[in-house]
Amino acid sequence: MANSVDNGTVLLVVDGGQDDVLRIQEAISRRLPDCRVVTSRSVEDALAAAAETSIDCALIDLQAPAASGIEVCRQLKDDPAAAHVPIILVTAGENGPAIEAADPAVGPDELLARPIDENELVARIRMALRVCRAEQRAQQEREELYSAREKDLVEANETVLRSIGRNLHDTLGQDLTGLAFMVKGLARNLAGRASAETGEANEIVGMVNECVSRVRSMARGLDPVGLHGEGLVAGLGELAANTERVFGIQCAVRYAQQVVLDDETAAHLYRIAQEAVTNAVKHAGAGHIGISLRKDDHGVSLTIEDDGAGISPDGGPSNNKGMGMHIMRYRANVIGGTLTVGPGRHGGTVVTCTLADAGRSRAEG
């Protein structure tokens, strides 16, 4: 029969009886030669082994020294490095009440009664490993599916935003521009007649031109074309200006030198800044926001810092587990960067996207 065990599989054995350990090691080496046995005699040793080595399965003696097998199970299940590991608990008949009293959430996955039968031992290990591998594959498939959905969501969102932006520019923007010309012509006619309404007409011209400027600014925010090259700094500057005008809070952009980026990287960084600024205004109640873009020997970093409510230990109030945060992390990952979110030195929140690959950019003095 095939071993049904992957090369490099590691079995953790927690047992106080040296003779039992030797028998288990001998049986495993003979029946499952691709499985390596790691032994420990205490909870501390077991946790240390789980932290240092990728454990695939654990075999624990209920009467382990220094702590009961149930306690070893509980601590392994509580440890993030070992929570996924299937546990086989070796028992004797009189241990039944202790096992029944154990919390199922932190108890063993399988029971193996003494005296240990070699065939049953190997079968239990194989079954535990099959289940573990199946769960790992399912988890990987879920993560891949979630990643694909994130990608689809970002792309769909980008398509909709660009479409709205272009429609604003090509329809409403053009209509308002035409209206501005018409009102300007009317103002000239009124001025030629020395009409008292000339001043009001000129005021309307100014208001319409302001509307045109705002629509174009909105359109560029929704469809940030031209962000490649040095355009990202200009785009961030316009984002800051719009934030100040619309929300009445201070928002400034700082940069020591121009940073030249490719189109995709620039667009994703702009969207990250846009989302972080939106969170600071709408969820954190910020009064001051700073946006900085820097380039040094380590790469490029974009930082958005605010003086709002900040991040609490559970991730609120501007929850760092929300969809917006997921999308920002996805965007950072797409361009080969990392996103960090945390409290500022004097309160508020700091969002930083770091690109270590300097090959995607170049700095100009």
C-alpha cells in the first residue's frame, strides 16, 4: 500500500513513556518512511516545536508529564501556529470521564486506545493527514476564490468609476461649458445696452464656470487619467484641494522630489489615497489630513495621516476590516506593495503603502 503521506510530513509525539516513543518512532520509520517524528515531554516543548517546525499531525498521551494530554490539546488549539494540526489522543479505558468533560472545541480530533496497535496507529495517522490536507486545499481554494472576487470587484468598480467620470466630462461638463458661453454672450449684450442686469449676468457666468471646474475635478477623481509620470503628485494635490473645498478641513500634500511611476502603479496609489482620505473624513471625523509621497533607497512610500478618532484595539471606529480596507490591501498587493494601518504618534490613523521595488519608479530632482 502507498504511504499516503507527503514527503517531509512531520508528526509531533508528546509522551512521557520513553519505551512508547521508541516503539512509535520505529513503527513510523518502517511504515511511513517519509514522515519525520518530533518528540516532546511537556506543553512548553510541544508549543516550541509547533513554532519552529511545520507540524502536520500530533500524537499526544493523555497522561503526558507536567500536564494532562487534554491541556496539551487545548494549548495547541489555542496557538495560531498549531490550531490547524489534527490531534490524536492516546488513552486508556479509565480515562473516559476526563475526555468527556473536555471542551469539544479544544479537544482531540481522534482517540487511540492503549495498548497501541501498530496497524491502527498508522491508519489513524493517515486518515488525520488526509483530512488535514483536504481542509488545507479547501482553505486555499477559498482564498483563491476570494482573491478572484476581490480582483473582479476592483476591476468592476474601476470600470464604473471611469464610465461615470467620462460621462460627467463629456455630457454635463460640455453642457455647462456651453451654458457658460451663452450666459457670457448674454452678459455682453446686456453690457452693450448698459443694462442694470449686467452685473447679475456676470455673476451667473462666474457661478457656471465654477460648476464647470468642479465637474471636471470630479471627473478626474473618478477617471484619474494622466496619473502616470509626474501626474500622481498633481492628482494628489487636486484630491487634497477638493477635500478642503468640499469638507472644509485642512488637507495638504508633501513630497521631497518628483516620483515617476507607471500608469497602473500611479492609479492604484491614487485610489488608496482617495479611500484613506474618505475614511478619515467620513468615519474618523478628522480635521487635518496629510498626504506624503516619498522616494528613497528603500523604495516608494505613500502615507496618509489624519488626526481623527483613530484605530481602536478591535479595529474601530473606522474598521480596518471593512471592504474599503480589503480593497486598499488588494490594490497594494497588485502593485507589489504592502499596506500598513495603525495609530499615529499623536492620535489619529496612519495608512502607509510601501513599494520596495524601486524598478517601478524613478526619482527626479
